[in-house]
Amino acid sequence: MAKKQINKAMLEKLSKNVEMTENKKEEELGGIKNFTIAFKFNEFMKIKTHCENNHISIGKFIKKLIEKEGII
């Protein structure tokens, strides 16, 4: 199985203040890798406000961005 790479250019397009790293401490579950996404506080607050205004969870919002933009 080919190892998937993080598309850093796409990640930068989403936000300059976000870091996404593979979580190597966690085991893969059925071939699914675990990633950690870190936001600076001001970026997190923008996302939180957007999600509250649109009545969606932050997790679903991030998942849709990842799927839509093809980050991994």
C-alpha cells in the first residue's frame, strides 16, 4: 500500500496558522492513519464562530475540508 503524503500546499491554502502531523503513537485502524491538526488560538476561534453560526460541529467542518480539498 502506498503511503499517503500530506499536501502541504493545500494545507497552507486552508490556513497559514495550521499544522497537520501524522500521529505515529496511535496504531492504524483498518489502514486508516491518525492525524493531529493544531490551530493557533485566533484561527480556532474563527472556525468555532463559523461552526456555531452554521450549526455544525468543528469535527464535521474539518472532515469536510479535508475530504473536499484532498489534503491527504
